[in-house]
Amino acid sequence: MRFSFITGFRASIFDGNSRTSRAIFTKILVERGFPLIKIPVGFSGQYMGLTKLSQRRNDKKFALLIKAIVLENLKMASRKLAYE
């Protein structure tokens, strides 16, 4: 499914994919008690490649990337707490 067809982002056929997927997975994480996350710089290219720039859907790669992003955010939060 292409999220761009269910969003208002019509500037480009793929314009809504990255924003919509980020909104969906953020909602899921927050509902399960996780804090808001950010996409670290080292992951942004992969994220864009699997969302905005994607010509083919790859749920398995996307799920693995989201898990890695969540894990990295938890590591960053843990390091931050260690310094407080």
C-alpha cells in the first residue's frame, strides 16, 4: 500500500510515504509506552530509501530498520540518564 494515496501530500507521488509511516509507527510506539523517538542521522538514508524513495514495498527490511532505530533511541536515552 502506498501511503501517499491516503495522505494530503500530493506534491510528488511518494511525498507522503515517509511522513505517514513515521506518524504510524510513532503512534504504535507511544501506545505501547515507548517515548517519542527521532531518526538518527546514520539511519536517515536507509529510512528514506524504504519510504519516500521506495518503488517497491519491503516490510521485512522496514521492520528491521524500525527496530534498529528504536534500539538506538533507547541506547541514547540510557546514556543520557547515566550522565544525570
